[in-house]
Amino acid sequence: MVRLVVGDMPQLFLSGDSGNTWTEISIDQLWDALGDLLAVRGGE
């Protein structure tokens, strides 16, 4: 499950296998990860 919290500092929370643990990811980190994924896929 993914939950997006929008506020002064938008944050994305990803639930762990237990469903009770939330990992905090900043939007900047998310975009960086997406950019890396697209770069890798585009390079193939």
C-alpha cells in the first residue's frame, strides 16, 4: 500500500510486509529513484 501525504513537505509512505511499518521517502528521493529507473530502462 502506498500513501502520499501532501503538506509543507510532501512525503510518500510505503508500508512494509507487516503493513504496520511505514518508510518515509521524500519526493526528491522518489523522483531521483524514478529518474534512475527511466535512465536504466531507456539505455537498454
